[in-house]
Amino acid sequence: MGDAPLTLTPIPAFDDNYLWLLDNGREALVVDPGDATPVAAALDARGLTLAGILLTHHHGDHVGGVDALRPRLQGPVYGPVHERLPEPVQRLQGGDRVTLLGLQFEVLDLPGHTAGHIAYYAAEVPGDDPLLFCGDTLFSAGCGRLFEGTPAQMHASLQSLAALPSGTRVCCAHEYTLSNLRFAREVDPDNAVLADYAAWCEARRAAGLPTLPARLGTETRINPFLRCAEPALQAAARRHAPLKLPAAPSPVDVFATLREWKNGFR
Ligand code: ZN
Ligand code: FE
């Protein structure tokens, strides 16, 4: 039973969302089903029952399909304690644990994109690397916008993710990688690992393939928003905002500067 191999599938939705499906050949869970239609189609095509839904935050592109999936749902909808969500929801906060498909997920509090945003982390995945469903907090080569949180909160949230094992498979909710990479290369132009990764991502997208899941050990080397204590990123932030930043800006100052810079970057 519990040891059937698990299959991880990013279901494309809207312009650039991924609705992550994890299944053991019989049962599935889905993360952030903003749209029910492609989820139902994937479940039907593979004869899967829906054992649970995991929600990371309240935005419509993450919760919009929940009610339409309820008739086929055989388990709970889990979601963050402090957000308005389609009821009923089993509420979770940092440190809580949920078991689905025989996997134990730890809940991480990640304020910043929204005030109550959470992630789901499975440290032990039989025969495979750890799994992280992090919604709109960490993207490959980027991070979520600060709609409800402060730079200090988002920086701390991202640092808590950066501390997870380097092999962790990072299941972000959007395929923003190529546009994030344009900004990352602007702010960190001498990073050879970043240049190699950008070439790999461009080839993946040209072949119609997702760049995700990302590897955490790659992100800590290429993602500027995880590297705000690095001299190269400090220097880039100071070049961008010389009057605002002290000679030795703190990582949170660097983060705030990069985030604002990227908001206006085209
Ligand atoms: Zn969002
Ligand atoms: Fe989103």
C-alpha cells in the first residue's frame, strides 16, 4: 500500500499556473486547484480518486476550483489558519503535520506574499527526494510579490526555505522562470551557474516542457532573492539605490531593494 511509487505532475492552468498533482496510481492529492477542469480531466484520465486538497493561500488562482472538486473529494481540504478560503477547510499553521498518500507533510508558515501563506514539506519520500509545495513564495530564480507582508517577513520566509535539504524538489505555483531569469542575470551577471541554468531553462521551454520542479540546491546558487547576503547582490542593490542603502546593507535591505527593482523591471 503506502510504498507504491509516487508520480508528481504539474497540471498547467490559466496562463502560467501549475496545479500540482501527486498520486500513487490509485489516489491523488492536488495543491492549489485554481481551476477544477484540468484537475478533473487528469484524475479521470488516470482513474485516480482525490484523497485531499492542499491550499497555500487565498488567491483565486489557487482556490477557485475547490468547490467544483468537492463532489469527488474523498478527504479534507487543508489550508492556512488565517485566510479566507472556500469552506469547509481543516486549518493548519506552522509546525502542524498532515498525512496524505502515506506521506507526512510538515506545515511551514511563510508570510510575505499573503499574511497567512503556508507551505507543505515532505522530508521523507520513499525512493525519492523531499518535496516542497510553496505556492507563490519561492519561484525558480524569483519570489512572490509582497501583497500583504513586509520585506523582513518575506526574507525570513525565503531563508527558512533555503535551509531545507539541497535535493528538495521545489514545486512552485507559476512558470515564471524565464522572466525571473532575465532579472536575475541583470542583477547577478557574473554568476556562471546562473548562466548555465538559464540555458537549460530556455531549452526546456522551447521544447514545451516545464522548468519545474526546481532543485533547492540550484536555487540557493542562482536565485537573487535567496542570496541577499552575497557581496555580488549587495553591490547590485547599492548600484541600483545608492542614496538609499548604506555601504554594508543588511540582507533585508538588499532583499527590499531587489524586490522593488524587479516590480518595475521589464
Ligand atoms: Zn498568489
Ligand atoms: Fe498565484
